[in-house]
Amino acid sequence: MRYTILLHYPEMMAQGELDQAAIEQGQAAFTRYATDLDSAGVLISAEVLAPTSATTTLVSVGEELRIQDGPFADTKEKLGGIFVIDVGDLDAALGWAKQAPSVQWGPIEVRPTGTYYENGAWTS
């Protein structure tokens, strides 16, 4: 079954907020995590999202579709990236989610996939 691991953590707001060594340490931790998922044969996709300042949100208000700059939700933690995995059950997905480096910085959401589009067709 497919699960998406959604990583929420505080977003750096200013250049230099973290020193280069801390950035490299974080990148190395995420590379190890992605490599472990891939080596286990469960990784489908891994995405690091651009900063929320690059976000555009569409909101339907009545019959009007509004487009606004920035994220809709104003929270301390931001959705920073996702890992899509294919494992046997929720316990396995949670086992992998617990190993995500960002678990120490913010919440991690594990959500089963309802349907997905692959090879020209929707699959449940």
C-alpha cells in the first residue's frame, strides 16, 4: 500500500539562519534516509519543496476562484517535503516515518494514498 510521509518543519526565513555545516549535516541525513528507503525497495518518490514564499494558493469562494500568493495556512511549521513509499501496512509506514531526520524539528504526517495515477490510469 502506498503512503505519503509529509514532513513539516520550521522554514528558514533568512539567508545565514543556519551555518553551512548545519545545512550539510541536514542534507547528509536526508540523503541517508532516502538511500535507506530506496535500498529497501519501498521508495516511489522524494520531493523537497521550494520555500513557501514561492507558493501560490487557489481558493474557491462561492463561484469565484481566487489565486493568492503564499501558503493558505499560516503556521510555524511548513510542509517542506514528501516521501511516497509502498509498504505492507501502516505499521511499516510509521516505522519509516520515525526515521525521517526532520522528526526532531516538527510533525510528520503519514497518510495512505486513496488513488494514484500511473502508466496512464488511476489505481486504487
